[in-house]
Amino acid sequence: MLPPETEPAAPFAERHVLSRARLLRKLSRPAALVVIRGSSGCGKTTLLAEWARQQSGALLWLDLGEALSAPLPFWRAVLQGVRDAGTPARGTALPAALESLDAHARVPLIQAGLRGLDHPVVLALDGAESLTPQTVRELLAVLAVVPTLTVGVATRERGQFESPEVRLAVDSIVVDGAELEFTAAETAAVLSAAGLPDDAETVRLVRQASAGHPRATRAVLSAPSWPDRPSAEELAGHVLAAAGWTDTRMLELAQADGALFAFALQASVVDELPLGLAEKFAEKSAEKSAENVAEGIPEPIGTATAGTPEVPQHPDATALLGRAERLGLGGWSGDASARVFHFTPLVRGILRRELGKQGDADEACRTAIGWLLENGSAESAFLLAALNVELELASLAGAQCFLSLVSSRADEVRVVLSPIPVQTMRSYPVLAMLLAISLNQIARLRPRALEYFAIMLSGANAVRPMLAPTEVIALDAMVSVALRVTAQSGRAARAAASAVAGFAALDEEGREKLGHLGADVMVHAGLSLLYGGEPDAALAAFQRCRQPVDSAAGLHAMSVQAGTHALMGEMSEAAAIVAEGRTRQWPRGWSGSYVGSFYQLAQALLAIEALEFGAAQAHISVVDGNMATLEHWAFFAEAQARLDLYSGAPIAGINRLQLTRHRRRGRTDIDARGSAELDIAVSTLYLAAGNVQAAEASLPSMKRPGMAVLVARARLELVRDAPEAALALIAEAGRLPATLRLQAELAALRSAVRLRLGRPEEARSALESLAATLDGSGLVTPLALLPVEDLRDLRALAATGGSELAVKVLGQSVPAVLRRIRTISLSERERVVLRELMATGSVPAIAERLFVSTNTVKSQLRSLYRKLGVGSRDEVLVVAAAQRLLDGPAAS
């Protein structure tokens, strides 16, 4: 029979209208053994009852405890229960087994007795952690040979039921404590059933306070009054205030075990307790107990003994945690190689309260932070240090895991650092930097982000003289980030160059001191150099990263190298890195995150060069969810513009790019160089749409235009049939340094312009250079950036005396993007008359509106007709519309 408190249905499920369907689906698979493991209050008994109710056959439910822990009373209860249930049996094996339980060889008799049953038997054991090892061994031996027996156990601890030997012997299913925690959807259902808000933010806060633990969730719901706008602190307080008598009893039991209580107090400062840290706390608690004995301070309840007190021995952390698990104070999670212990939220809250009363919380926190830093858990060390205002340690830890914090834990960074006073932050530039970047990811918080960037920069100057060489290198890299994300790319590049130079000057011992932070430093210094217009120096910095490629820093280094090569037009190098990246194991979500964004950019640009537009769009779309906060958004906007250009959607591309820039208006996260690149993209899209005036108006006006602007202007002149002007611009551009992509675009223009000017031999020479560049780089789109008429003529030139390479390269299929556009230049008077002509065909009316004579109007009309090559007003209107003679720069 089922336990009385769960008939006819589990009260918790009734009260909260909550179906644990996901767990029941897992348990629906036929298995001889079902193990449900978790801490007290996590819903083990309820789930076991729901599972048992779904089984067929006679059901026997046993609430285990000390009275039924040993083999003899356990088997007596099982066999008597089976017989009382009236289960049909063949022969006398079952009665014989019941009568012979005192026999030494009782297991074969029990096996025979249960095998003689005619119907299946389901044995549900609640509190299975109380069974002795011998009882468990006998139960498993019986289960292995009785096919009609199914056993379900609810237990607080990981024991023999989950050993590899058992898994080999019987088919089993395990549900652990992590699976019993409420999901976001289940928490929302609980809130809704209680008549409370179930929006995403409230659900998040409740789960943060309760850690998803069912009993802690109920504690939150049992608050006397629900706040209008709950905070995480309020809800955590409700959890603590509503701690049930069961948890209080558990703590009293733990307190009776002095060693466990002292240890648990120390260990409660962390949410996740690795065994190594547990051993450190066990050592510390033993030291404290020894000090108490030496000073005559009474030990906690349960440890006092008659006579002279003895110095406590070093307790075993594994044994202590085993006792805590059996008492229901928490449980283990994770695989065998990285298991961590979790106290339940209620227990942890009460322990922390007691630790605070004793005044030992700060020392316990510092112990934990130190261990975490020494054992490669800098993120956890940072969060714990910041939360407990250990700012020196937080700064040290934050510097070690800067990249991972800002890329994947920005929300937590904001929570723990925002309460720190601004004045205090001036002494901790690393913390100011972390907070600035995390704030910068939210549009409404960007003004505050800029304030903290400024604090970081001023603080960096103040602390720099006091730092060691390795610390100066890290600081320079962070300064470069602060300058880069505030569009001060020139200064950012100089700071980055200082960081790279400092790193290069370090000996092996110095680089060892930097550890994995060195990889982050070089990645961010390289990015600042890239944004500062020094891509070769950026690649050199990226290549200094020595971290394993599957680490976060290693994958980031691979990502930025691939993206930088692709941006420069070195597609062969980019393709090789991408191919290597595809063999690596990217943690879920990383390839589309900040870490993997350049990796996706490289693949998008490679797909565009391969004219695989669907694949290119897919790679750009991977980062869409992060685009609002992505530092590299302009690179992706330009890649999207290229895709729209080559895929034949220039109007859509113009609108998309204008919308992207409009959404980021007022932000200071793109410098003049980046803005110019987007202007060029818009201009090229306008050229493809046939709007020369808008294309010209969109180009950036600079006193000293860079290579990219000069190439764009030369392309514009070639499109509107002004090869002489294009040639002058090409000559000017040829004197400037350029990426391989720009070199290829310039070579293509040089070939076309020389041929257009009637210089075929010079054009052929330039054509051979173009073919070699395209073949070596893996680029093809520079051909598509020529007017189709010029590309046709160049192909004909290659076919008559060109090399095989030139014929092959020029023969590649590329989309028809640009065409020559016959431009018509009108005087201002002619434009005025044209505008009036669009409203009326009457010469006297036009003359009257313009306050001139009819002869003047007729003269202007004759000039206008001649320039347009037409003979009537209707033809004028058609040509004017086609040429967009009265359109403004924004016309599309």
C-alpha cells in the first residue's frame, strides 16, 4: 500500500497543481531498480509515490528507519508484507523463507520464495539511506535473480544502489537532486497556483532565493506578505524566516555532532563545496576547536564530555559530508571527477546566520576565496569576494578571469559590484573595468558605464607606479579595452602596444606568473590593435596566446585570428583556422557568444566569397541574439551589407544598415574609422541600386581619406564613367598601406580603368597582378565590385594573350552587382526649370512662377532637352525619374 500521507495523491502536487511529468517520463522506462536521491524536502517521497502508483502488480511501501535497517527485520517486513497482500504463490517457498530468516544462508531462500510468486511485486522503500550495507547487498542479490520484483528507493545519499557493479547487474534509473529541483516552468506553475505573479523576473528571483529546491520554494511562498516588487534579498529572507521545524531539527542533530556542526558553519559560506575545499574547512574547524580547548571555551552542544577535554583530531571531510548527507542537510552533484556538495538553501541560510553571530564569517570567506584562487576557480572566488566586500581579493580574482566574467557572467558582475561606492572603486581599477563593461551591455545603463570607464582610466594611472611588471601588462590591456569600447581606438592601440611590448619582454618566470591571464591580455590587446587599424600587429598578439585550444582563452584566440584574417581578405588562412575550429569542442552557446563571434564572422565572410549566401546568413544569424550588446556589431553590420549586395538585395541592405545604425544612435562605441567603413557599405549599396547621387553623398568626407575611402571613391567614378578621375584616386590610394582585400579591390579597379582609357598593355599587366592576388588569397568578390561591362571587357582581354591563371581567375562566376551609369550634370537653373516642368507644361506659367521671361524659360528647356536627349515634356519626365535627377541623397 502507499503511505497514508500520499493517498490518493501527493499533497504537494495537489496544493500546487504541479505535474512532475518530465521526471515521470524518465521513470516510465521499464527498469528493475529506480533510485531517487536528494536532500530533505526535495520531493523524493512524492515522486516515489507517483512512480509506485503507475506500476502494475502488488505494491509494498516501507518507511525505513533504524528498526528496519538490518537484514533480519527488513526481510521479515518485506516477506510478511508480500504475504499479507495476498499475492498468489506457487508451493511453500515463501512461507519457508519467512520461517528461516534466522538461517545463515537466507538469501537463496528469499530468492526462491519471491521467484515462486505468480504476479509482479513492487517494493517502494522510503528513507533507504538507513539500510545497512549488508541489507543493501542482500536486496540487490535478490533483485538480480527475481525478474518479477521491481524496487524503487528514495534516499538522501549516494550509496551502493548507484555503484557500477549494480548498474551492470540490473537495469536501473537514477534521479538525482539536481533533477528534482524546480525548473523555471515548474516554478512559474507553483507561483501561479498560489495566486502570485509568475512573470519571468519573479520566477528568476524565486529560483535565485530557493536554488530551485522544492522546500525552499515553498518557504518563499509561505511569506506572510508578498512584496509588490520582490528583490532577491527579500526572498532569501523569506526563505530563512520560514525555515520549517524539520530543518531546525536537522541542525540540532548536526549541532549534537560537534565536529560536523563546526565544519558545516565554515563550509556554508559557499554555495558549491568541492571536496578539496571541504578538506580545507575541516582542517580549519579542527584548528578552531583546538584553540577553543586551549582557551577553555566550551565546545558546541553535544561535544562536551566529562573530565579533561581532549584536543580534537583532524576530521575526515568525506566522512563529515557523508553524515551531513544522511541527515538530509544537502547532497552531492556532478560527475565523479568534479563532485560538489550543496547544503540545501534553508540549511545554508541558517548556518550562515549562526556563523555571522559567532563573528567568523569573514575568516571563512577568506579561506574559501584563497582555496578557490589556488585551485583554478577564479570566477567563484571573484563572486564570493565581491559579495563579501573583500575588494583586494575580488580585484585579484577578477584580473585572472576577466574575459569569462564579462562574456558569460555579466549579470552577476553587475549585482555584486553595483553596491560598491563610486569613490571606493577609484582604488580598484579592475573592478571598475568589470562593472563598466557589464553596464555597457544594457542600453539604459550606458551613461553609468561611461562613468566607470573614466574611473577605471584615472584609477589605472594612480595605481600604475605601485604595480609589478606583470600587473602593469594586465592593466595596460584593460585600459586598452576601456578606450576601445568608448571609441578611442588610437589611444586603445597605443595602450595595447604597451601591453604587448611588456609581455614580449617577460622571461618564462614572468609569463608563468601571468598564467592563463596572459592569453586574455594578448587577445584583448590584439583586438585593440585591430580596431586601431593595425591588423598585422593584432595577429602577432593573438599568436602569442599559449593556452590549450579547447580552453575559453584558446578558443577566443582561435576565433579572433580567423575573423581578422577574413576581414583582411586572407581567406585561405581564415579557412584553415575555421577548419581546425570545427574539430574542437565548443561549449554550448560559446560559438555564438562574444568568445565565438569572430569565428562566426570568419565563416560568414568565407561563405560570401564562396557565393553560398544562405550559409553566410546562417552564420550571421547565430550572433543575432547578442548583437545588441556585442562590441563587434559594426563588423557584422558590414558583413550583412556585403551579403545583401552580392545576393542582389541592395535596397533591403540599405534599409537594414540604416536601421542598425539608428538603433545605436547616441552610443559612443564606434570610431571614425568604423563609421567610415559603414558609410562605404551604404554607398556601395546605393551604387548597386543605381543611385549615384546618394552613393556619392554617403561617402565620408575626410581631409586625409584612408585607403578604403579612396578605393570607394574610385569605384564610384568608374561606375559613372569618369575613368580619369578614378585613375587619380587609384594613384593616391596605391601609396597607402592596405589589407589584402583592399589590394585586390584596388588591382581590379586599376585593370578596368586602364582598359577603359585605352591602355590594353598596362591593363593586361595589372590584370596578371590581380589574378595572382585573387588566386593566392581565396577572394572572388573584388571581381563583382567592377561594373559588369568592365568585367566583360577584362575577360576578353585575358582571353587574348593572358596567362592561364588570368583566364581561370577572371572566368569565375560572380554576381552582377554594378553597372555603368550614364550621369547627367544639370546646372542649378536647369534643375529649377525641371522641377517646375514636373508640375506644369505651360512655359508662361513657369516664367511667371520664376519671375523670368518666357524666352529665358524656353532657352533653359532647349538646353535641358538636349542634355537629356529627348524631344518632349513627357520624355523629360521619364528620363528624369530614371536618372533620379531630383532625388536627394537618401533616395533609394
